[in-house]
Amino acid sequence: MDDPVARGARLFDIGEFFEAHEAWEERWRVATDKVERHFLQGLIQVAAAFHKLLVMKSADAASRLLAKGLAKLDEGPPHFQGIDIAAFREGLRACANDLAADHLARAAIPKIGRIRPPRL
């Protein structure tokens, strides 16, 4: 069975931000762990921000959602569910700065990359 977190990461990395949001929300709806729910909400907001920016052409809404999502991801650990959150956050911060300066290029949106399975 395809894990919604991994599916969302793959969708995000190919620029399917709305679909990534939907995949992560699927997991968020059933998650009971507070840390996991907060982390997923951050990812959902980040994906929604890029959808707002690139599809709906709403830079202001995108900027607000990106800030909210990044704040949630900042509260979590540097690695979560196999994702290198520290590197992803760094790329998101650069995007937030570029968006504030009104020159964010789609190519600058960071990739989540390969999700590493947890160590036993």
C-alpha cells in the first residue's frame, strides 16, 4: 500500500502541489500523534502556498501560508518520517525571502527528495 506521506512527497517534487496537499491531508485526518499532525499540517500549508502562488496567482495568500507552514515545520525535529526536514526548511526559507522580494522562480522550490526508511 502506498504511504500518503511518501506519495505526497513524490507529488510535491514534481510540482503537483494540490495533489500533494490532498495526500498529506489523507494521512493527517487519521493521525492521532500530536507531533505527526502538526508536521503534516505544516507540509499541507506549504503545498497549499505553492498552489496558491502558481495556480491561483495569489502571492499574498501564498506568502501567508508559506510562513504558517514553515513555522510548524520549524517546531519539529530535523528529520521526520524519513524526510530531511532541516534541508527542506532551508529551501523554504529561501523561497519565502524570494517571494517577499517578488522574484520567486518555480525552479527554486525545494524538493523533498527520497524519503529514507527509519533505522531499526
